[in-house]
Amino acid sequence: MFYRAFLQIANFVMSSLSILKRTQVEAFIKVLEEAYKGNRKVLVMGAGRSGLVGRAFAMRLKHLGYDVYVLGDTIVSPVEKGDVVIAISGSGRTALIVTAAEAAKRVNAIVVAITTYIDSPLAKIADIVVEVPGRTKISDIEDYFARQVLGLHEPLAPLGTLFEDCTMVFLDAIIAELMHRLGKDENELRRRHANIEV
């Protein structure tokens, strides 16, 4: 089971590259590039595992020199007009994230939605939507044998795993692109890395 699951997840992430829309990816990179050059703040938010993926991305943005925060942390600066808010939600329906995105829009921040569902409430609020594939079909048929007969096979990666894994790889690739565009190297990132740890 381990090897089947590993291959299924790896293959899904690989195939997601052909699904990502170049115009969406470029718009996201551009807004982050402009935020850096304009000294704008970046707020990253997501709930649960999506929030953990967001935290990892925020850490790398910090290493690049961004003024970046994570929703829910104790130290978060106010979001203002022109700041960038990155909202991560596979379903695009997570109430906390949708509500926070609405608040960001009220102060004229630029809202970026990273989601699987482009018709979701979060996507409708956002200025930029990046459609990252994830698990989109969950069978309503509870009986395992009935699903097998009908050919309805649930993925070996449960719940939102495929979205979260794809988003993690996607955001790591965004960091690589930003390093290139902003002229950063690993030595500079290392200088901003935490040097006091517990």
C-alpha cells in the first residue's frame, strides 16, 4: 500500500503541472514581485494542513526578504491597500479563510486564492485565482464493494492530501522563480534563516 500511495501522489503532482494555467501562475508571480519591489506586506492564510503549507511558504518569503505574516500568529501587522493576501483553501469554502479574504478586500488588499474550485466563494472574492488540482470527486456511495463494481475508486491519499501536496510543490517552485527574478541566491536566504532555535 505504501508504494502504491507514494506513486499515486508523485504521479498526481507531476501531472498537475500540465493543469496549472500559465496566465494564473504568471499573475501570481508578478504580484509577489511587485510587492517586494514596493515594500508591500504579504499575509498568508490557510486552515489546517493548508495552513501548514502556507507557513512553509511564508518562511521562504521571509528568507527572500519579504515583510510577511501568517494569519493567526501573535505578531501580524495590519493589512493595508496594495498589500498581498494569499488565501489557501482546496475547497475554497473554508469559512474562516473566506471571511478573512472578505476583510482583506474591504481594505483594498490584493487577494490571491489558491484553490481547486474556481467557482468557489473564495475564488469569487479574489483578484487572482490560481487553480491547483486536488481531489475533486468524492463518491456518495458508502459501500466499498458497490464502489468497486461501479469503478469508483477512492484515491489512496485521503481528504485534501493531493491538493496540499500539489500546493506545497507549486509554492516551492514559485520561490525558485522569485529567487531568479529578484536576483537572490542561497547564501542570501541563509543569512535570513533563524539562528536561535529551541
